[in-house]
Amino acid sequence: MVFYDPFSIAITVGGSVGALLISYPMKEIKRLGKVIVETFKEETTSKVETITLFTNLSRKARREGLLSLEDDIANIEDEFTRKALNMVVDGIEPEAIKEIMQLEIVELEKRHEDGSAMLKSLGAYGPAFGMLGTLIGLIQMLADMNDAANLTKGMGKALITTFYGSILANIIAIPMAQKLDYKTAQEVNGMEMIIEGVIAIQSGVNPRIVEDKLSAYLSPSERAEIKAMGVNNNEVAENV
């Protein structure tokens, strides 16, 4: 195959991975697989579903009290949401809840930033080792210039490592890093929305106000989806 050369793959991929092992602690390298999986994982709960949840919990808390939410909280899959609401039921002060949950966000950002940095480093190493492989190939080619056929073949082998390096960087590592950055921003935005909802429930805010407040985090299409689901209607209204 024209585009297959084991030596070039070993130089480009092996060299890039080797440089990554030198650049980062082993415990961080071991996390790279989890980071890659996280990049392709789809969110299980949408913002619209989260707002619906908080609107319903707010309504129930106003009618029956915060302790009545215990069973509902136990059925929530998202650990971040469950933890924040459990603190509300336990009577922890709003400022303490905000501080604890903001620390959760900061640590998540740090973990994802480290993963993104590793992928970006891999993207930087790929072309560099691709060029190194090309230089090795050129040296070997120039060492045997008597045979014109070998000269042409050697040029092809020399250039293919640059090709591999470009693929590693621009099709794999860098796009994955950018996707992880995007997903991190989206996840943090959703977590901030959850904190707002939790504090609103603890404060006994009117469910309609809870919905309106959290809807600020939505795109116009998502707001239209909430209306279509019947979340935003007169039945939700209650007296403050």
C-alpha cells in the first residue's frame, strides 16, 4: 500500500507518545484514555429536562417542604445535582452550598484542561516527529543516489512520515482537544444552571420564577422546546 509504512508509523506515533510520556506524569497519561472517552460521550440529560426537574421540585418543596424531596433526589442520576440537592435537604447554608459546588466546577475544569493539554501536546509532537522521519528518510535516500529508482522510492518513504504527522495532529489530536474544550464549557454552563436552581429551591422561589431564571441559560430553540412541553404555562404559576 502506498500510504502504509511501518517505519514511518513507528517514528511518528511512537515518537509522539514517547514525548508525551516524558512531558506528563504517568498518572496523567493513564487518564488520557478516559479523557478520549469523555470527548465522545453524549450528555444523558438536557438543559430542558433539568429545568423541568427543578420546576417540579420547586413546586413540591413549596407545597410539602424541603424534606419531601428526599425520595425524588434519590432517583436523580446526575451526581452533581443529587449532591447539591442533598445539601439543601440537610439544611446547609446557601453560601456554603455555592462554595462547595463551585469547587466541584473548578476541579472539573482543571481535569479537563489537563486532558486537553495532553491532546494538544500530542498534536504538536505529531508533525515534529513526522518531519524527523522525513529527515531520516532523506538522509538515507541521499546516501544512495546511484540508483534512480531507489531515489524516487526513498523520496516517497521520506515524505510519508510528514503525512502521518499531519493526520495525527489535524485529524485526531487537535480536533479532539477542541471538542473537549467545547464540552467542558457546555458542562460548566449546565452545572452553574444547576447551582442557580438549587439555591432557588432552597429559598422557596416561585416555580415560574425558577423556570424563567433557569431559561436564561437556554438557546431560543431550547426555550421553544420548553413551551412545547407545556412547562411554561399558567398551571405552573403559584402565589409568591
